[in-house]
Amino acid sequence: MLMKLVSIELIPQLKDNYSYIIKDNLSNDIIIIDPAESELILEKIKNKKLQLKAILLTHHHNDHTAGVSDILKFFNVPVYSPSKNILGTSFEVSDNDEIKTSFINFKVISTKGHTLDHIVFYNQDNGILFSGDTLFRLGCGRVFEGTFQDMHISLKKLEKIDNETLVFCGHEYTLNNLAFLKSTFPEFSVLDEEEKEIKNQLMETNSSIPFNLGKEKAINPFLSSKAIFYEKFKKTKNLNDYEMFSFIRKLKDNF
């Protein structure tokens, strides 16, 4: 997908993971996000004569980091991650740090919940957010190491980001997330419209990623429950924003 200053290529990994190659449109410089596997990435670098400049990792789970060691056998590049305990890490970064590369910079935002070390990467100039396993299309990450409150706070941080931002997440979970929302909120007709758009995108590109953050704020109750239908749902069940998040996250855990 062509952005203002960079191109982003989705790299399918494992069963339903995504890694990403971010390429400078004026050179062959690239950055890799969350490589779970190395073979396809290394093949693309070789065939296209790309120049790897850095690897960025959102969290320590193996399905986001397992490809790092093999890539480092061929390229001596910095690895930015939230923890020195992640194999291959050169620089540990945390909330509000800035990662500067040869062609693009990223603001680091701490989003603990899925894991205690989880971070996401945001570039305002290109309007892109790499959300790892914090935010998915129509969903959010399962809470493994943090608390529901941690995840709720993290998602509220992402809710403040500009509406025009395109989000690139770590997994293809969209259809499952959609099925959950439709079963939980069957009267919310906008989900039928979203289903058509998602299925068209899947037919055209074989992926539901990226997605628009502004639209997500209007229909993803994990990210924001301000949509009219969700507000009515909260009032019916006498829930505040955090209680609403906890309620639907528990439902989703058992879906």
C-alpha cells in the first residue's frame, strides 16, 4: 500500500500473523516490524536488493520475535524492543521515546495489557500505527500479563490518535471479531455494512488490514463505546466505560 513517504508490505507469518516491511519511497531502505519467521523476509530483501536499517518489536511473544535471530545472521542492524530480555535487542525503548531511522521516525507508545512490555509504533507524518496485539480491527488483544484496566487505559491512548491514521495490527482476527460483535449486538446494523466492506477487502487483497482508526472508534466497542448503540447498551446494563470494556472482554474470552 502506497503511503505519503513510505510503502508498507504485509508479510504473512505462521497461521495468522503479520510482519511488515516499511520501505522508503526514495531509496531501498527498509524497516521490519515483528518478524515471526525469517525466510520470506530474507527472500524479499535479496530479490529486491533492499537495505535493512532496523527491526522494531512490539512485545516479547515468540510469534512476533522468532525471526529476529536468523535475520541478524545476515544483517548487523539495531533492534528496538520494549525489553533487553528479548533476544537480539540493541535498544530498549519505552513510552514517549522516539525511534529515528534513515527515512522514518516513530513515537513509542506503551500499551501494556496483552503483555506488560507491549508497545506500539506511531508515525504522524505518514499517518500509520503499528499496533501489534493491542488493537485489532473490531477487537483488541487478549489480556495475558496485565489487567483489564491496563488494557483499557492503553486503548484510550490509541483513541486519541488522529482519525485518518491507518492501523497495521499483528494478526488476521477480523472475521472472528466481527462474528463476536454481531452475536453480542445483533441490532447494530452498521456491522452488516462493515461486513460487506471487510469481505470485499479480503477478496481484493486477501487481508482485512490496514484499517482506518477513525472508523474503528465508531464501531469497535473495545476502543470506544461512544457510538449511539453502545451508549444505549451501557445505560441498559448500567455500565460505565471501563465496566463496558471488562464486560465485553470477558464475553470475547469465552467466544
